[in-house]
Amino acid sequence: MKLAIVEGDGVGKEVIPAAIEVLDALCLDVEKVPVELGYGKWEKTGSAITDEDIVTLKECDCVFFGAVTTPPDPNYKSVLLTIRKELDMYANIRPIRPLPGVHGILGRSNFNFVIVRENTEGLYSGIEEIGENASYTKRVITKEGSRRIAEYACKLAKSRQNELIIVHKSNVIKSDRLFLDVSRQAAIDAGVVHRDELVDSFAYNLITSPWKYDVIVTTNLFGDILSDMSGALVGGLGLLPSANIGTKHAFFEPVHGSAPDIAGEGIANPIAAILSLKMLLEWHGNLAEAAIVEEAVDAALNMGVCTPDLGGKYTTSEVGDIIAQYIKTRIE
């Protein structure tokens, strides 16, 4: 496997090395390709990501990504949006499941759902007009974009409970009617049991009764908000992994941002990055190794090995060390 490694900015430079230590413990044949992207590069060179960087990423099998800082500067080119579009990674996958010894706002562990988010259009189309008295962002919903994300969600649903929830706001946002109609047809064609909910009432239902849901498909902005919100159910954004999947490329990252306020303190939670590594291994076909990583994370949490955000006393690197050591012992 040829793996592009992007630490990025802030705590990305701490959680990604911790996760790479876990990867190294598995003793897999991996060619690592470091790629510098993000705000730090922009400060030094005037570009957060270049055409040459995109070529490098495309030459790799997949990308393992930390986090980047996005300043409020109109001249700053979004790294994430650029990568998603250039590598056509249309499906953002965010699994939400409780972890041992960690309690979210409900204090319950009887849920396990996945948010499948369209990743290349919607309000993140990048088609914008910024003016002094008015600014506009074009929301793009296409039949093809809706079809392929719905088909991906249906495929995932068939591997789980064969149930799909389509989340939209077509009663107000008329472009969502296309997304809803196409998603319904995809579910019918795939033989997947489905229903739809309006995003505002769905957000309430997801937080109050998450055990009712399995696979959720929605548009770009709604999926972004709902998946971040779901971090409250599991105990924080530092526990949420994600994947960005395309037809040729894949990209894996923790959901949390660069957190510049705690960068360099050694207290960032690496669990989301390590679980993102687990998703990377699954995508690559290393199912046994992915299961060992998940087992190691659960074992560490059961032992109380966690960073201060979860009430622990361990540093970022110490959590990575202990999980890596568990894996080494497990595979010896």
C-alpha cells in the first residue's frame, strides 16, 4: 500500500504520528509518502495545496489526513474541498458508535449508526459571489451526484440491517426534491427498506433516540452538521473517525479540527485518528488488522487509558504507545 500521510496543522501533527505508530505495530507492507498541506504551508509559500500536491496524492492508494486550519481569508484555498473535488471522493462516511468506558449525553450504548454524506456538491459547491452588501453561495444538487451517494448508502445498508433513512428539507429547499426522489428510487432498485425525514425534526430524533437508526444518507451540509452533532452521543469529536471514498481514491481523517488552542500541549485525543486508520485498513482489505486495531482501542479505554478530555491523565503519544504495544503483544 502506498499511503500519503498529511499531518496538517495544529493537533494533526500530534494525533497522526500516534496513529502511525499503531500502523507500524501491524508490520504491514506500507510505503509512506509525507505530504505537507495546510495553513502552515500557506504561511510559508502562499499556497495551502498545489497542483503538484494533487498529483502526489493521486499517485498514492489512499490518504491519511490529520487536520488543517482554515483562516478567514478569501485568498485561502480550502485544502479539504480541493482534495475532495480533485480526487472525486463523493462519499463521506462517518460511523457513530459508543466506545467502552466513555459516556455521551444520553449515557447509553445501544446505538450504532452511519451517516453517509454527499461530499462534492450541495452548499459546498464552491460557487460563490462575495459582495459588499450581499453574498451568494450556489447550492448544487445533481441527479448523478444524488444517485451515486444513494447507491453507496444502499450498498452499505444491505451489509447491515437493510434500512435506510433519507434526510432532506424538500418542503422548503426545492433542490432537495431531486435528491429525495433519486434516493428513493435507488433504495427501491436495491430492495432496501427506506423512509425519509426532514432534517430539523430528524436532528431532534437522532439525539433523543439514536438507536432507531442504522444508515442515514443526506446532502453535504446537513451531513456535516448531523455527524458533528452526533459526537455528543459518543463523548466528543475526538472519538469520531471518517472516510472519504471515491471510485479510485480514498481519504481518511478524524472528524475534529486542528484545535490550535491545545496544539503542542500533548493532550489531543488520538482515538479518532486511530479509528480512522481502522477504516483505512478495512477499505484496503486488511480486515483482520482492522479488527485488531479496534480491539486495542477498546482494551485501552477499558483500562482507563485516555487523554484529559475523557478524564484521563495520559498524553497523546502515551495513548498511541499503549495501543501500539497491545497490538504488538497481540500479533506476536
